[in-house]
Amino acid sequence: MTKIPVEVVRVFTDQDGRFGNPLGIVDGRLVGESDRLRVAAELGYSETVYVDDAATGTLRIYTATGEMSFAGHPTVGAAAWLHTHGHPVDTLHVPAGPVPVTRSGDLYAVRADATWGSPWDWRQLATPAEVLAADPAAYTAGHTFLWSWQDEPSGTIRARAFAPAMNVEEDEATGSAVTQLTARLRRDLLVIQGTGSQLHTTWQPPTHATVGGHVLPAEPRTFTI
């Protein structure tokens, strides 16, 4: 049996360092392909990243149910983690394609095609209170993204996401979904999701958007395989 170190970061925290979606980060050289899905499932995060080559930013992304060709919170989190560990890459390489990375102060962002990521059932509600009142148990299949305007003139949205199809009752912060929402609304957004995570987006027509936010380290773990 071998103990595998697992780094953990919280992605899309607010400016005070609260909230954020936990992300597991594993050295891909230590975990074979046949074990990656099991490790991701047992770690219990919405996604786990395997860094196959830190110098080039080559990543693979797994949920509890399968591999993803692209996801927002894993790429933003990995970009920040790589930078703080001596690999400030300007492009990540994931199965969907190259993902440009930018950094402004302590805010990291990635640029992606808004057609990437899981398909969502978009449900606009009338008020943030209705979004906050939603019961995750009412969503038992697929991917559902609830949102409402919190301040439409400024582009601020209150949102929650439920993804039982990926064995995630509620996803705290969903980067690929908000790139899709940015493209649908054709404007830059500040999305406050889950318990209070903050995702900043920019629309880059015709087909791209960026998503970014603050990333902070969390308590590391080990996993035995």
C-alpha cells in the first residue's frame, strides 16, 4: 500500500477568504489511470485534478463518476497552485484543448470555449431569496443551475448548482457553467454561488469567456492505494 499526498485548495473564495469550492490536486505520476476514478470518488470533492506535467500545465480532471475534458474550478485552482509551486504557466493543457491563464494580483482566471463543460438546465428565478430557498433534495437527476439577478445593472447574479449526475448534490462554485451563462447573457458577470463563493467572468465573443477568482490553500490530505 502506498500513501499518496493530496494537496487541497479552495477555489473562488470571497475577498475575505471565505467559502470557495475545495479541489483535490494529485501528482499524476503517482496514480495510474486505472485508479484515478476511484481515488477521485473516495476523496469526495466535486473534482480532483491529476497534474501529469507541472512544467507544461498538463492536467486531467475527474469527478466521482468520470473524466471531464474541461472544468472551471479545477483549472483555475490548478493554475493558482502551479504558480505558487514554481510553475507559473500561461496555458493549461486539458483534453478539451489549450486553456490560457491570466493573473491579476491574487485573482487567477482561465479562458475557455463556452460550449465546453456539462450541459445545464438553466432556471432563472425572480429573486435571490428564491434561489437560496431551493432544496437540493428536489433535484435528483442531471445538472440544474438556478440563478437570479441580485443587481442586474452591475451584472451581479445569485446562483446555486445541483449536479446529481456527477454524484454532487450541490456544487459550491461551477466555473464552466458560469462561462456558459456569460455567453448566454452576453455580458461580464459577478456570480455569487453556493454559500457565498465569487466567480468573476468576462465575455469574449463570439464563443469564449473567462472565469476567475481567488484561490487559497486548505489542509492537505493523504490517500492510500
